[in-house]
Amino acid sequence: MDKALNFLGMCKRAGKLLTGEDGVAGAARGGEARLILTASDTASNTSKKALNLSEWGGVPHVRLPWDKDTLGELLDKRVCAILAVTDEGLAAAFLEKLAAQWPEYAESAALLNQKPSRKGRKAHE
């Protein structure tokens, strides 16, 4: 298993990873999401929802190199199409690991590292 994928499992064990449309939507609307992720084979409707949630919450959205089955296996689910990392440091560290393996993710990693902290910022009402 690669380092970035393994790191997602660590985020889950730390309680800082939410899965599924309802969990991700709640985190985005509640101001808790720091990074929204979708599987490589996510349906276009779900991808559009993820993009809308990321724009609404002011957080990055990244389409992952892994499919729903691979993510589901890692996270002890049948399949997993959409996820949210709720810790800013873990989100940045995950994107750094992803960019180290796949250079096409370097821009996303740089953007998250430049983003000012959202601590203390109120969620959208």
C-alpha cells in the first residue's frame, strides 16, 4: 500500500476523516471540513456535489487516484466515493504525501499550505 493511501487510514483512526455524502455535507456546512476528496470513479453527480460543497465551505476539492473499491477496502466500507478530512494539519500532510507520489497534485498541496488557518472563523449560516 502506498504512503498517501496509508495516511488516509491513519486519518480515519484519528477520527479526522468523514465518509459519505451526508457526513461530508455536514462537515462542509458546519465549517469542519478542511479538504474534500472524491474517488477516481465517482459519478459525475457526486463529483459535482463535492465541488459545490468545497466551494461553499471554502476548502479544496481533490479527485483521488484511487477508485471507490480501493477506498472502501481501506476504510472498512463496501465502497467510498466522497470523504472529508477535518484536521488542517492532516489535510496538508496528506496532500504533501500525495504530491510526492503524483506530481499532478503538487498545486493542490501548495494551495492548502498557503491557506490561512480557519480556526475561530464562523461557519456559514
